[in-house]
Amino acid sequence: MKLFAKLFSSIAVVVLAAATMFAQDGRTKINFYNQTSTTLRFTLNGDPACTGDVIPQGTCTEILTAGNSYTPGATNGRQSVSDSSFVAEYGNTYTYTVREESTNNTGNPDLIRTASLRTVANLSYPEGFSVNAPVPLTTDGPVDSTTAAGKPYTSTQYRGSLPNGDFYVAAAAIYPFAVVNDDLQRMTDGFVAGVNGTVIKSDSTTVSGQPAMITIVEAKKGGRTLRFAILVTFKGNKTYIFVFATWLDTDGTNLDDVQTFFSSTQIN
């Protein structure tokens, strides 16, 4: 049975060059996102952050010192925004996003910050798994479906994307039968068929002591190339799949965050 063929047949996602293990140094950081129509200079404690100005829809990252207090902000030369202070915790990634709201009576849109200092770490989900993602993962709720063999199952997808188009998915499915080791390959095959992709590499691994498989998949979409990393595992009558995707022609993928995403996965 291709357990996940239908579950992921319509996902428009984006992924991975390689999830490589990095050293611990430099993991405490803040990612700045400019979602405005003007160039911004981000700041920390009133001083310029990053190596220079950030263009519209651009990003930059500043390494933090764990234990220190920081006040993030941004300016476009005419307007400024700032946030309350926070203390950087070792190994955490923080996010500071600035966007524009509707035009005021001066003719210039106001700058407002969103998703400020959002750290997503070891979030537990009701389907019996946890994962650390660099972006909040949201869901539309459970969906009832049937497998290719006509067996009913219920699936729930959690997903989130970054300004550069990188995309994360965590999903779980509950079946009326026990899942077996051979279903790992069937789950992977279902995903590959769903995105009309090609397998680049596949390896066996474990998640919380359970058998698992991680696979790199490449697919063509609208003349561009997507590369996916998918991790599939199971326990009892539940299956789990974790996906990271990126366009190969897009810059700004944080492989440290990708490694954290996959290495933090746990199932109960």
C-alpha cells in the first residue's frame, strides 16, 4: 500500500542540498527578515546588525552571545521600529521580521514588526511527535482519506515557510492496522510519485529507536528545480513524515536549521 501517495500528492513544497552536522559554535543567532518594499538596516541594542543594509524581501543573520540581553530593531532612514529586550539562550534561533501596514496620511506606509523573537523549539504535537523547526508550523486539522488499497486513515499536516521559500512539513497518519518496516519504502515511494520526483539518495536511520528512512528527492516545477529531504518513520499504527524543501536557485538556506529540524524529531 502506498500509504502517503494521496497525502502528499498536492504539496507544493520546496528543499535541501544537504543536512550536514555543524559544530555548536554560532548556533545562537537571530534571523532578520525584511518583508517591506524599502531597504532596511536592522539593529541590535541600537547598533547596526549584520554586514550592511538588507534589500526588500532579503534576510540576514547575526550571531548572538548566549546569556547576553538584546533589543532588536530596524530603520529605513525615515521610520524606525524596535522591540522589547530578550536574553539569548544557548543554541536558540530567534526571528525578527519587519513588514509594512497600510499607508498613513503622510503617504508612507508604516513599518511594523511581526513574528518577533519567535523561537520554535521541541514543540509537541497531539499526534504523538515533537520537532524543532525554525518557523511556526500550522495545520488545517485532520483529514480523512483512504489508501490505494481502500483502507481508511486520518492524516494531519503541519507546515510553514520562510521568506526565501524554504518549506517545512511535519505530518502524521493513523491507520486501522499496524504499520511494518516495508511501509517505510512505500511511504517514500508515495511521496516521490506525488511530487513526480527522482530519488537522489536514500539511507536507513532511526527516530526514537524506531526504524526510519531519510531520502533526498529532486523534482522539476515550472522550469525550476526543487530538492526535498524527507524522513519517514512509524510506531504501531501511526506513520510520521518530516519534510524540508528548497528551490535550488534560491539563496539563504540555513543548513544548521535543517540539521536541527531532522535531528530533533521524536515520536512517543
